Amino acid sequence: MTEYLKTVIISHKHKFIFIKTKKTAGTSIEVFLSQFCDENDVLTPIYPAVSPHTPRGYKGYWNLFPELARSSLCEKSTIMWHWVKRKKFRNHASALTISHRVPKHIWNSYYKFCVDRNPWDKTLSHYYMVKSRRYPEMTLDQYFKRGNLCLNYPKYCDQKGNIMVDRVLNYENLDHQLAQVCKTLSLPFNDGLTVRAKGDYRVDRRPYQEVFTATQKGYVAEAFSREISMHNYGF
């Protein structure tokens, strides 16, 4: 999956911004929220497509100079490539990127939220997804050696590690907390997330506490130390 294919929803109608993180039911939430959006809102594509989500409003140019001024040399080339291709918004775009590409008054006034998940549970889920999609023979130790872990905090924090959104929902209590957000936004929740998008790749259904070795447990604790500290996660 390319960086461009990786989603954001900006609803001008209901004044909210949903920032998609990895392995946190993000696609299911996108599909749910899309039913409340109109033709003037921004919905980046989902691959494969899931009804009733219909992408719109994600292409266009923007004033890229403030963003370039705050970016590294490597980031500058990516930003300019996105601008040339009119890829204003993309899936899994970070809060920092979105804040550069919408007017300041929108960023400051819209309700911004995302979801994160216990890092040990999230890591195991991500491992099985990568294993199923790309490396069917890969062991968990080999997954860790690759080093491509499912860190989400860069999606909702600035470069100093400060949280940029109004709320980070807890995946383990998602339906209840999403219902609270919908109440804040005056959106109906009713039956909750009726669409559970994308397959569950996890074969081993044991609790993660029974899967990780002491070394693997410690590796996750170190790699995800910021998320653990922010949200008081525990093994």
C-alpha cells in the first residue's frame, strides 16, 4: 500500500476532523461517519471500497510554503510531490499535515479526534496483518527485527510530542466513547458500528499476555513508551 493509499474525514457540515490511525477500527469508523457527510466534505478513498463511503474533496492545491518551512529536506520532496499531484489529503494523514492544509480557523474550531489501542494488542494484530498480506512464513521475532511497528502517536502529536487533537479514543472502549463523541457532535449513534470493515487476520486467538515472551514484551514496552505514558497502558 502506498503512502497515498494509506484516511481522513473533514466534515464542514458537522465541524469535525477524524484522523485515522492504524489497527484501531479506523476504516469501520470512516464508513460510519461517511453517512453524515455531504458533497462539500472531505473523504479520502478506502481500498477496497466499502459502501456507503464515497470519496470526495480530497484533491486540490494548497499553500505549501508554511508546511515546507517546518519540514526536513526529505519531507519537502514528498510535500512537493503531493502538491504537484494535487494530493491534498490522504489516508492516515497526520494531524500536523492536516493542520497545514486547512485554514487556521477550521483547524482551531473543528472537533478533532482519533483512536489508539493497547500497544501489545495492537502489535499482535499488526503482525498478523503483515504476515497475511506479505510474509506468510514470518515469525514474530522476524517481525520485530524488521522494525516496522505500528506507532500511532506521530499521527496525532506534533513534532514535540504534544497531542494535537481534542480526544484520543480508547479502542478497548470504542463503542461507548464514540457514542460520547457523536453526542458532542449531535450525530445519531443508535446501533453503533454496524460495519466492521476489513478482515481479521489474527489466527492465534490467545490473549497477547500468553503470546509474547518476556523479551518481546519488553521490546514493545520500549518501542511504544510514549503511547504507554500518554494513555497509561499496561501489559
